[in-house]
Amino acid sequence: MDMTIKDVAKIAGVSPATVSRVINGTKPVSEEVTKRVLDAIEKTGFKRNAAARSLVVKRSNLLGVIIPDISNMYFSELIKGIDSMAHFYNYNIILSSSSTNENREVECFNLLLEKGVDGIIFTAYRYVRDPIYKIIDRASIPFVSLNRKCRNTISIRVDNTKESYEATKYLIKLGHRNIAFISGYFDDDASGIQRMDGYKKALKEYGIPIRQNLICEGDFTFKGGYNGAEKLLMFNKDITAIFAVNDEMAYGVMAYIQDIGLKIPKDISVMGFDDVAYSQNFRPRLTTVHQPIYDIGEMASKTIIKAINEGFREDDIIVKGGIAVRESTRRIE
Amino acid sequence: MDMTIKDVAKIAGVSPATVSRVINGTKPVSEEVTKRVLDAIEKTGFKRNAAARSLVVKRSNLLGVIIPDISNMYFSELIKGIDSMAHFYNYNIILSSSSTNENREVECFNLLLEKGVDGIIFTAYRYVRDPIYKIIDRASIPFVSLNRKCRNTISIRVDNTKESYEATKYLIKLGHRNIAFISGYFDDDASGIQRMDGYKKALKEYGIPIRQNLICEGDFTFKGGYNGAEKLLMFNKDITAIFAVNDEMAYGVMAYIQDIGLKIPKDISVMGFDDVAYSQNFRPRLTTVHQPIYDIGEMASKTIIKAINEGFREDDIIVKGGIAVRESTRRIE
DNA sequence: TGACATTAAGAAAGCGATTTCCTATAATTG
DNA sequence: CAATTATAGGAAATCGCTTTCTTAATGTCA
């Protein structure tokens, strides 16, 4: 049923080697023979068998992508960028949702490795620990880690501390003093914690005391933001601004504020982080730290493909962020 | 560098065949030998080469997934379901964004076929035409088409006409008579058009004249919804409800309404379609036609894997929807 | 105890491509 | 024009695994 290169060769009256040469352009083939081969391919609808091919060329033109939750806008935009650039370079991506589960994450790495991907782009959920480091160190392909520095790996990320520092400073300059913060997991070892560092640094710089009860642990979900806001506002009536460590939580915060009948930004200013697509759309539009998410995705693909071809395995690329000022924050006296 | 089954065999002091049997459990191997093989695998970090394997077993355990835009919430939830169930059955998914481009769509099919996927799940962007039918008819793997009936293919979908009819009826029963409709593309041949049919059917049934200027062509994007609302409300001051053919456009509609200072649902009711995750979150919460998106994804995986194993290629599965009543609609006199 | 059935493990073929090595023909050159 | 060099295309090896076909060893039964 499915045609092989031999079938095509027979029909075109040439050897399989010649068919291969026509397809890949690896060696000159006369015009006349080329035409015969092309015709045979067209006629048979032949598609070369990728398994057989990668067995000999030792490349699959497949990129593995591991992310915690594909239905999170941040990740879907990222993937869109990754896929687009991968496609440009003739790669396809194998997607693997690690959920929010470390074992599953390890499983994803192993599965992708077994599938013979040429490289893996991943965003670790919470931390990167020994089992994953062991896999990375053993494997012979390059890895790109997004949003987190990671040994033996190419990392691409914004300067979380700095961006968060700037965002906090922006709120302070608007006159806010009682700025609450909804973080990621306290035992996270990357973006969440770094963003908290930036927040604290800005407060310190302006001589504003860090109040532990204005800092609330979050989980990057809408509900986490909602609950965080509830907890914060219930006990701290003086809060004038809330800075959430990602946009999804910021929208949760806004929902709570709206639910208790307050207005944004009149009563409370809200600042997010990430600048996912809907933050420019949904009302009120969110003031947030902009990450060029799609571009980071594209960069990840481009970089890993370069790494595959040139053989390097480590780098640390910082991309620029910036504050997208929109409607959810305002100046106060 | 990378270990092969031969290396493992040598270290364990057995033949490659035996190693294969231990890994796959295809034939009994004595306990003692099994242990030696397992140890060797552990020690070497051996991962079997998927290319070599699928070359002989003629299966890749890979599912192709083609969707127009992964950064659209509807599709990302879908993919989450697909991936989750695929993982359960030991499959991985290769994702391919077709963008909103027919040529690219065809390319995606061909690329996935070449990669040797065992089946393809797709959501066509606008219509399915000859080039794609040709591919489907020629291929020896099963296809699942989401949200659209399609020849020689297993389709899974909600009854768009019926659900849309019910939604419109719901608005009518709330007292609305001047119900505007923002459709998909007018030349779409599936969900968009079917949803419009349902809308018209309900109006007819209640003796409400269909006013062509209350129907506006949309494109499934936020901006499309926003612009549509603008166009509709600019010229038809009597509109009391707007029914958009998907949630993203419904949020665009709501944004426009808010921007001109009107209130939802006090001044205008808004109805969506799809019930993506954020529709339960963002305020005001959207009243919308519920599709069990994640479940449809799971079902797609399960069904296609069954089709792969049992060899069938055609079916038409209708899943139940229903109206999720929330905050964006209200009763009027 | 001899004949037969069972069982574990090895040898070797084969999956469908690519690629190296080789040959036959055409082209080039002194 | 003979000798050398280019060039197109074929034959066969190879990639790493699975699987069929054997074989040797053990167990069973009359």
C-alpha cells in the first residue's frame, strides 16, 4: 500500500540511490532522469519514510517541547513562536505537557529522548533537580531552558529581578506605598523568587518597609490570584496596589476587586507580569511587565537548531522586557 | 556515545534479541538474564532508538495534530485534552499550526505524513477542499476531524445548529427581540455557517424577522468581535443582545460595549459560544454555549488510537453541549 | 531410559532509507 | 588520437531495532 523508494525506483527505471539523490539533491542527476523520478513520485504519491531516514542520517528534525500547562496563555503563545520558527527551519515539534508534576516531567524528558528528538526546549514547572540534571548531562542533544538558568543548558529569559524591580518602582513613583505582592511558590528557585527579589529591592531603595503580610504565596493561576487578593484585602485595608507575578493571577486579583464592588484603578491599582495577548484586550487592560513571549519562542527554536548544527550546549541569553502601561494602574497622591 | 541495543547485549552477555525481549516483554526471559539486562540498561542509560523501532514495527506512536492557531484558548484546551489522553496510551503528539492559510494547512498534512504519524487529528480552518481530501484518501492512516463532518474521516463535533438554536431561543425567552449575530466567515462551510443557521431557525420559529443588518461577518478574533459590535451598534440603536459565534469575539463585543460606556448585561446582553476556560473567570462572566472542549480532545485521542488499532476510518460522533448561564445576559421586558 | 514436548536464548534476515564505493560512459587534454 | 579526468548512475553496506527460524538444554511421560 505505502510506496517505498524501491517502488518509485522501479517505476522510474532507476536505482533507489538515484531516487534518493533526486529527492535530497545530494548529487547531480541528469535532467531527464530527474524528470522520470519526479513523475514517478507524483504518480505514486510516495512519501519517504522518516524512520528509515533518521535511522541513517541520525537526525529526526523533531524538537521536543516540555511545558507545564498548554492551556495557560503564556505557554501557548510561546509554543506558537517555537512552532513557527521550527517550521521555518523544517522542524516539527513534539509537545509534552508535564502538568504540574515532577515525575511526569521526568517522564516527558525520557519519552522525548526515546523518540529521538534533536533537541529539547523546556520550561520547568517549579525547580530543576537531580533526576532532570542527570538526564540532561547524559543526553547528547542540546537543551534550551526558558525562564530559568540551568547548568549544561542554553537558557533564554528576561531579567526577572530587574523587570520586577522596575515594575515596583513604577508603582512607587505613581505614589503607591502599600503595595501588596502575590508571588509564585515560595520554594520555586527561579522566576517567582527572582520577581519577589526585585519587588523587595525596589521597596528597600525607597525606604518602604517590607511587610510580610503584604506578600502572599501564589500558584500562577486565576484562582490563586483571586484567593490571594481576598486574603490580602481582607486584612489590609490600606493596600492601594497589588503586583501579581503573572497576568493570569492579576486577572484573578481584578476579578476579586470587582466582585467586592471596588473599581480598578480608582480604588486599587493592579500590575501583572508577562503581557500575554489577552492583557491588551480584556477590560480593564492590564498594566504589566512585557515579555516578548512569541519572540522568545522563536528565539528558542532558532537557537536550539543552531546548537544542534554547531554542537554547543551552553549559553545564557537575556531578553529585554519593559513595562506596558495600560489601564489598571493610576497615580495617587 | 549513544548506546545501542548491541552495546547493552554485550555488557549483559546476551544477544540483542534477548535484550529486545526483556524491554518489550515479547517472549519469556529467565529471571537471572532479565536482571543482567536490566542492570546493563540502567548502567548505560540506554534508550532504544525510536526510528529503528518504528522502521520494523511500522508504528511511530506519534499522533499528528493540526490546528489553525495554538494561541487561541479553544485550541489550547483541546490540545491539552488530546495530549493528556495520548500520553495515557503511550503516544506523543506532533503539533502543527496551520495558521490561517490553506497552503500551509496542506503542507502540515504532508509534513506529518512524512514523519510517519499513526493518525492525524485536525481542525480545518475554514473549509476542507480537494487538496486535503486527496491527501486523506491516499493515506493509510485514520483521520479525526474536529467540529466538521468530513468524508473518509472520523468526525467529532457538537451539533452546532442545534446548540446555536437553543442559545438564540434562550435569548428570545429572556425577552430579547433585536438580537444581533456575529458569525464566522460567510464562506465557511461548517461551524460558523451552521451556528448562523441555528440562529435564523430560532428567530423564524418565534416569528421574529431576520434582519440582514443585524448579522455581521466575523473572523473568530477579539478584534473581529470588537469591530463587529461597533458596526452593529453604530447603526442599530435597538439591539438588546449580541450573540457571537465564539467566546473570543464575545469578549471583543463586551470590550466595545464597555468602551462606549454601556453596561453588560444592563444595557446589552452578550452570548458566546465555546465556553473556553476564561469565560468562567473574567468579569463579567460570559453566558455561552458550553462545549466540553477538553473532553473532546480526550475523545479525539482515544478514538483515533482505537481506529489505528482496529482499522476503521469513518464515524460521526456528536457530543452534547448546553448553555452555561452566567452574568452577561439578562431578562428584559 | 528413550522419545517427545517445552523452553530459553542465539543467529540472521529485514524494515526503508542514505551513502560509500565502484563502473561505464562522456568530456577534456597534450 | 590515446590517455586522463569528470560525471551519472548502480550495487551493496549500513543505521538499530524486531522477529522468525533454529538450536541446545531441560523436563515429562510411558
